[in-house]
Amino acid sequence: MKHCEGSLKGVGGLNLYYQSWHPLANPSAIVLIIHGLGSHSGLFSNVIEHLVKAGYAVYGLDLRGHGRSQGQRGHIRTWSEFREDLKVFLKLIEVQQPGCPRFLLGHSLGGAIVLDYVLRFPTAVQGVITMAPPLGRVGISPVKLTLGRTLSQVMPRFALNTGFAGSKASRDQNVLATFTQDRLMHSRGSARLATEFLGAIAWIQSHANDLLVPILILHGGADQVALPEGSRVFFQKIDFPDKEHHEYPESRHALHRDLDCQEMLADLEDWLERHVKGGTLLPFRRRSMPDEYMLG
């Protein structure tokens, strides 16, 4: 595996950090990972190792205000900053890997970012994968949400602790210890980020039937940060036939780092393999969902 690091200029000239991992042979496709709130691109090691071993190149971006990227921790001025940063990142990858199929993979907040992107730019990638997307109720107290709405206009940079850390993330104690010791992680979210996030989620839910790219939704049934009901509702709204939903009953929010992550990784690899090769209508059995035909 070859590992590379670099930076790009995001909206407003912010320096954004990215890294990539490549198989020794030419990749069959590229998976772009967009992390969640307080996280960074270095927290997907098992996903990366699995995908690179299967022949994929993986790129990870540290969002503005996260990881090694510049910006106030957990703050944005407008949601479009995420969208425009991702557009620059995709252009950079096209220069480095011209013509290679690309798939967006977003975890948590990153899931909302990639869904917003493909709904607006459906031809930009060959498919989208969301892990634990926050599409419904989230594990933030109503008091904090109300405070965020109130302060967004007068003190937009005011930040609170989201309370997402700890046992809500995973059942794996080794993983939780790693999160605790990681100095690049944070648990801050600004008032403006809160209102921009809520507006983006409302827009995504209202445009679900406009989706025109293959989608895979992965969610932990025991997720108390982004409750799984939001994914179920969004999935049912999608009219596009190439859609799949997997729910893992015991998994928590960081389902890619939970005790049964190997099952999730196998499902991810299977979906990618079918979509990289190109598909025909195949029957597919989904967990906790009625059978239906979809592209595979």
C-alpha cells in the first residue's frame, strides 16, 4: 500500500489536509471518505485497509475546522463551504486519477455532506455510500439545539460540546481508548454549524426522490447519536431503483469501528464490486426491509 499526503485550497483560501492510500496495481475505483463532526480522515484505518486490499484507492479529506485542516474547530459560515470544498477535492482527484470511477463515502455529518452533493451534482460520481447519516433525530439535547438557533445570528462562532464522545460511538473498548487519546479529535460544534446542519438535513429529506445515483445506506440499530429511523424514512422516500439499506442491530454510531464491523465491511465491498463492474436488475435481500428489485 502506498500512502500520500497533501493539501488543497478550500473556500476562502483555507488550507485543507488530505491523504490517500493506493494499491500497488492500478485501482479499479476510488472511494472518497468524508468524516463526521469532530473526527478526521485518519480514523478509518480498517476501512482503508479492507478497500485497498480489494483493489481500491482511498482518499480522505479533513473537513475545515477538523483534523489537520485550518479553521475554527467545528465551525462553518454556510453549508455551501462543505460543498465547495468537496468540489475542489473531486477536481484534484480527477487530475491525479483521470477517468477512474469514483464513489463518495460519508460517515455521520460526512453522510449529510455527500448526500447534499450528489443531489445537486448527480453526474459527479458513480455512487454514494452513507454510514450513520444524521437524517432524523440526533442525540443532542433540545436545549443545545434551541441555544444554537438563538445564537446563530448574534454569536455564530459560539461553540458547545456535542456530547458525542464515549460509549455512544462503539462497544469496542480499544477503539474508545484510541478516540480518547487522539489529539486531532474534538467535540465542538458552533451555533452557526447547528443551524446550517439542520437546514441542510431538511433540504436533503425534502429532495430524497430527486436522487439519481446508486446509494448504499449503512446504519447501526443501536445508534444514539444519529438515530437509525432517519435513514429508514429517507430510504423509503427514494424513487431511484438502485438503492440498498443495511441495518446492524447492535452497532453504535461508529459502526465501522464497532465489534461487528467485518460484516459491514463485507457488505460495503460486495456493493462496490457490483457497481464497479456495472449492474443489471438483480434481486437483493435487505435486512429489516421488504424485498424489492434494484440495480446491482
